[in-house]
Amino acid sequence: MTPREMDDLVFLDYMKRADAFLEAGKGGRSLWMGYRNGLRRRRFGDEFGTEEQHRLRLNISGDHPDPSHRLYGAGYRAGFRGEDPAALLERS
């Protein structure tokens, strides 16, 4: 799936499921904020954020000293890849 190939129903389903995991306290707030932003970038492309923001978010390392940054980066990359949020939760 490339940006814009994600249809509205899948996008909305993934966003709702991410919200449900967030509300249930599963995975952490930073993970789901990153995921939702990555999913938006995938769906809307350049209409969501700048190229610089996108590059910065993609490059948040898994060994960043701040755990919330690590989670945000992992979530953003998963959302941008269009992964099912349940699969992301299983890895977290």
C-alpha cells in the first residue's frame, strides 16, 4: 500500500482501533500519537505535515534516550507503513 492507496474505511477503522487501545491504556500514549500521525501522513501525504517533519519522525531512533520518543517513532513508522494497530500492539 502506498500513500493514498489506503481507503477511507481502512483509515477510519485503524484510527478508531488506535483510539480504543489508547483509551484502554494499552501501548502508551506516545505510541498511539505517533501511530495516528504516521497513518495520517500515509493517507494524506504532503497535506499532513511538512517533509522535514516527516523525515524527523521517521528517524527517531529505537535507542533514543527518552522512552516516549522511542514509542512515538515506532508508532509513526508503523502508521506510515499502514500496519494494523493490533500488530503494533503485539510488538510493543
